[in-house]
Amino acid sequence: MQHLARREFILSSAALTAMAVLHSRPAYAYPTRAGETVVPWLDQPTENPDPVGIQQQLVWENLDSWITPNDRFFSISHFNRPTIDPTTWKLNVDGLVRTPLTMGIEDLKARPRQEVAFTVECSGNHGLPFFTGGIGNARWAGTPLAPILKEAGILEGGIEVIFWGTDAGEMDVRDQKIVQNFARSMSIEDAMSPDNILAYEMNGETLPEANGFPLRLIAPGWYGIANAKWLKRIEIRDRRLESLLMGRDYVTLRQEEHNGEPVWVETSVGRARLKSAPARVMQLGSNYRIIGAAWGAPIDRVEVQIDDGEWMPATIDHSEEADYAWKLWSIDWPDPTPGEHTVTSRAFDTSGAMQPAMDDPVIAGKVTYWESNGQVTRIVVLS
């Protein structure tokens, strides 16, 4: 509760008890009120063409808690979905290191434990008409990554940490058929962040198979693609990785202007971008309220626009929050006119940056669907 930490205040014993109850219960922000019903969006996502690769997308109308339950958390696979025996599984740390390491899951669990609440979003979320629910918020637990890298001892010349997944698939690359494992990488500096953990638990339970069992990387503040699942190896190299999911796919192609001339720039998808979205419209009699979420950066405020009206400030729920987790917000909509309406949200981060509109050059000049953080507009019909 950062906004409270900035103030000096005295809590009575009753207030302390209330806070203890608040943080011991499941996280429910803006719960449904008695008699309140959900009004479904008119603009529903189209049929998912890849139900094996893309599973358990968030249904925004069902967003009723700060934490996304494991059985409702989205899952993406780029190759196969491996079945791993935890009794024989090992994690190898090698490459340009002084002391290569091999650890089983119990070895990792015996190391210092760290938890983080982190909202994971696929960078293509809202980038395609069938893919609008690639997001979820969970409490992840595991052991910090940095001490393991320090223990292995990165040699001079090592600049990149590669996270290899067990999942693999056959691909055609330059007229060659190869079997390629999932692999993503980041710089030594980024990998050494104290926030990064090798996670084996999700929301207090063993990491589900669909979400990376027995071990995955959790890199708070990065898009989902960087949070490698089904880990089997961490390798240090002396050059950047430019494989499928770094140099050929998950690459954003954007047109920028330099001295009045267009320049096309390709960048690998990495850190998450500021974003928000309306989640659901709730009806109670003739009154309505709109609930949504904002994430991807430290959130300062959220504004909502109905149809072509003025932007209005939303109320952010501070009862459950964390540095890398989404913030839930709401705004009252009293006695609106019947018929079709559009609802748009925009988030502002603490540096003053605003979630871009769809006609902003940073969005309009992008021709790939990755890093889809433009303002989200939903359509609802009221009776």
C-alpha cells in the first residue's frame, strides 16, 4: 500500500486487526454488489484458431478478483506442452561460468524463498481479434535467480543469459529442418535484477503443468514471452541470442520519423508497456458502473471515456496492490441512456506517460501485433 506508506499515521489496535483480516483473505477488489449483474460486451473475441497453443484466456466479464485463480490463468505454448517427471528433472547452469551447476527441484526449494505478485501479459494481447484475454495476475514463489548466477560465477566476456525450455518443435530455417527449443535471453544486468525468481509455486500451489511445471522464470515487468516456462537450462554466452523467439519472431516492426524521413525499426519484445482495459459493466437498477484494470508500469491514474464524452477519472482500488501487479479501477455510470455505447480507458504512469491512443504514431506506425498497448475500446448495449 505505497500511497499510505508515504504518510505518517498511527493505527489503533482495531485498525491493525482489520488490516490483518484484509490481507489474510482472498483478494477481491470491487466485488459484485447485492443485486448487481454483469452486462456482457457486444464486441466479443472471435473464435480461437489455436486452442492447443492458446488456452484459458481471461474472460473480462468474469474479472472479479485481484488474483487470477490457477484454473482460470491463461497459458501459451509455442511448441509442444512437455510432460516432465520432477523426480528426474534437473536444471543446468552452464556456459561461460566458473562452476557449472546442476540442481533438482528439491535443491531449488532448499534455497532462500522469495514471492512476488506479478501480472503476466502476452505482448500480443489485444493485438488480434481472437486474442483479448492473454493476461492474469498471480502470486509466484521460488528462489531468486541472481544468487544462482553469482554462485556459478559468470566469466569475463559473458554478456547474455539464455533461458532454455524443455518444449521444442521442428522448424524450417533457411531451407533447413531443425528442432528448436524455446529460448529467450536477457542481458547479465537485467538477469541480475533482485526481482527475478525461478518459480515453482503459483498462488500457493505447485506450479501447474500449463504454466511451466516444474520450474519457470518469473521476470516482473517483462512481457510473458520473457518468462520462460518448463526450464531445463540457463546458459551464459558472449553474444546476443538471435533465435526464433528473439530475432525472427516477437519482433516489433515500427515506422518512426527521423528528420522528416520515415525509418523502419525492428526491436525484440522485452519489457511490458503501460496499458489498461475496461473489464466489465455492472448494472444495479438504472445505475451502472464500469470496472477495469491497468498494468505494465507504476500506475498513477486511469481515465475513462464513454462514447465521445469527456475523459473522467476512475477510482483505483488500493486494498490489494503490488509493484508489478495490475491495479483494478472503477467508475460510476449513473442512469445512462439506453442503446449502444463505447467505453475506452487510458492509464497514466507515475512519470506522466499516457497509454497511447490508436492513432498515436507509436501505435499507428506499428505493423506487427506484438506490444499491443493502445487504448482498448469496448462496446456495450444497455436496455
